[in-house]
Amino acid sequence: MAGGGLASQGEVKHYTGKVTMFVLVTCMVAATGGLIFGYDIGISGGVTSMDVFLKDFFPQVYHKMKEESAENMYCKFDSQVLTAFTSSLYLAGLIASFLASATTRVFGRKVSMLFGGATFLVGSAINGAALNVAMLIIGRIFLGVGVGFANQAVPLYLSEMAPAQLRGALNIGFQLAITIGILVANLVNYGTNQIKGGYGWRLSLALAAVPAILMTIGSLFLPDTPNSLIDRGFTEKARSMLQKIRGTDDVDDEFQDLIEASEAARKVDRPWANILEKKYRPQLIMAIAIPFFQQLTGINVIMFYAPVLFKTLGFGDDAALMSAVITGLVNVLATLVSIVTVDRYGRRFLFMEGGTQMLICQVAIGVIIGLKIGASGTGTLTKVDADVVLVLICAYVAAFAWSWGPLGWLVPSEIFPMEVRSAGQSITVAVNLLFTFFIAQAFLTMLCHLKFGLFFLFAGFVLLMTIFIFVLLPETRGVPIEEMHMVWRQHWFWKKFMGNDHLEGHDPNNRS
């Protein structure tokens, strides 16, 4: 089969141990790092749709929205300064992710999470007290640094702590926290928009401090992963931690593999150069392609600008915010579906099913908006039309939430060998944030010029990425993280990159 998964799992080790309450609680605490990312995604779109916020900081956009909305609905919010408010965070996160790689490798995963939470806390305080656009942007930069560190450390932490048979479900806890953050932000925006006095937006932005505090305090109590402890020379402590998280003293096989993988990693003193070697080509391509395609699904059209988009389509202020709440709730529930199914049906199945569903929804939305609002942007949606669009958007969000949303973080975090794992995760985060920045900065202008054709553009990318997964991604379900090289050696295409030098480089048992 094209792109087939692991042909035979007989050559892959399966370690002893059970799923312990300790590892479940630890992973739940670590996954709260996703709250800061999710809260920001949800809060920024709602705030930028609030009249009082636009009056104070973007009066030109406010007047344009009120005066010209009847002429062209698509261009009501087109402002590069307004989009810079949203997108500046992701540019800062992109830059921070490279510093986070070195911090994560040298000082451990929990230190990166601690620093990320503290920096995000500073950013939330500056945004809540902002007096001008410059303060808003500075606050967003601090938030971006926090997101960059959290997104670098948390998926690695979860993949290294979780047993192979539950690695997918526990890692998706990070995505679940993101969706919960988005939902909470949408609820907060709906509530603060009802506050009289014009300060509701300040409360929305300042409340980002709550998830930041949860992550900062939580990281203080987290143990380091065995992988990180071994990598930093704490061998006996690593064995003790491995026994604790696996719930058994019989961890010799897994521990020895970790030791040998770490010894191979220490020989790599230039991970950023080594990751370009041929033997890492399959993982590197996935680390670039998956987050690239994840952002070009068009999900951020919904998550960043859901209230703005709904207002563009003719929903009232409160109706737009409530519609964003509905999509946020769907996002959370669908992520729970992914947690239940990812280790049962595998990554490839969810990727392809989600891609197919998103493609159908985007094409249908584009057709409805094209027929009802038209290229001129002067048409209107009836209540029935608006309800159908909302249902289609919810179906689209659900498909993303149980496929490309969580798997876009899970798969890259589990496929790299230890010697280049931090560098690989940094590349994943950097590509994700780079294209998040591009989409966030360009969306309102693209909506203005491409109009309903924007949905067809994203649908084309969804079709392309679904084909990519079908042909090139092997199945990684249930494979121990230090044995992951076997899936590439058995893949019809990637095996040509995996010579004996690969085995000598990081195969824990140096098997041929």
C-alpha cells in the first residue's frame, strides 16, 4: 500500500511496565502548557472584533467597518496594523523557539516550561495595561516568547514520559489544553463584551495571566524525564524515575536503550548540522511538512478571527462571539475523540479522515458564500444560510481537532532520535509559528481580495496534504520512541535513506 505503515512490528521492541497514575498526573500537569497557546489564539480574535477596542486603538478600522460595511463585507477589517497585533506573537515565538532548543537540551524540559510560563505572565500584564499600540505589540512579543518555549518543551516532555501504548493519547493532552484555552477565551470574550465602561477588552487580555500562572507553578513540581536526566548525566536518578513512571523495577531493556541512545547523542556536538544528514531526511521532511500543512488547512481563519469572520458574514456582535464559543466547544469535544482513537486506529487514519472532511466542508462553505454574498461582497446571508455555514464550520473544526490539530504536534515530537530531538522539535515549532505568522498577518487582506475564493485556496492545500500523508507517512502507533527508526527502514520510499550508517548512529542495540 502506498505510504503503508509498519509492515511487521516483530522487529520492534515492546518494553515492560504499566500505565501508572503518577505518569498520568504528570502528563496532565505538563499539558496545561497548551492553555497559554489556546487562550491567546481564542482571545485575540474576539478582542479585535470588539467595537470599544477598535475605537481606542484602531479608529480607522472602526470607522471603515461602520461606514463601508454595506459596500464590501469582505474588506471591513483589512488593516496590516490590526493583523500585526495578532501576528507579532507568532514571529516572536518563531525566534524564541531556537533559543528554547538549547535551553531544553542543556537544562531540561521543565526549565523551558517554567521560563515560558513566566514570560507569558509578563506579556499578559503589559497587554492588560496597554495605553497604545506599541504597548500591545510589546506585550504580544513577551507572549510569543512564552509560547515558543512552551511549544518546544511540552510535546517533547509528553512523548518522553508516556508509555508507547498511550503516547498518542497523553501527547494529545497538549492539544486538548489548547482547545480548552480557546473555548475559555471565547467565553471570556463573550462575557467581557457585556461589561459597560469600555474596559472589557483589558480584562480579556489580562486574564491570560491565569493559564500562565498554572503553567509556571505546575512546572515547578514536575519531574524531569528519564531521557533528559540521562542526557544531563543523572544516570541513577533517571533509572529511579523510569521505574516510577513505568510502575515496575524491571526496566533494564528500556533503560539500556535510553543509555545507548544518550551516548550516541553526546557524540553529536552539532545537532543543527547533523539533522541535515541523509539518515535524518525522513524525519526532517516530516518536521517541516506537517506543521506547514497544519497551518495551511485554514484553521487559523477560524480560530484567530472567528468573531471577525462571523461579523463579516453578517452575524451581530454578540452572535459572532457566541458562534465562536460554539466552535470552541466543538473543538474541545472533537479533541477528546482523538484521545480515544489515536492509539486504536493510528495516526494515518485520523490524518486522512480529517483531511477528507475538512476538504468537503471548505468547498461547501466557499460555494454558499459565493452564491449568497457574491464577489462584490454586497449580498447577505439569510438566517438559514448563516446556520448552515455555522454547522459546516463546526464540522470543519471537529475534523481538524481530531486529526491535524493534535497530530501536527504528536507525530513530529515522537519521530526524532535523541541526538537531534530538541533541534527537530525546534524546527517543527519554528515552521508552525512562521506560517501561523504569515496566515495571521495576511488573512484579512486575503479575505478582502480573494473573497469566498479563500476557502477554495485552503481546500486545495487540504487535498495536497492528505495525499502527502497517504503516500509518505508511515504508521507510528505503538512504537517505542527509541525504536522509531524501524518505521522508516520498513517504508517503501524512506528506506532508501536508511543505510547501515543510520544504525551505527543511533540504533540502541546496533542491530542490522
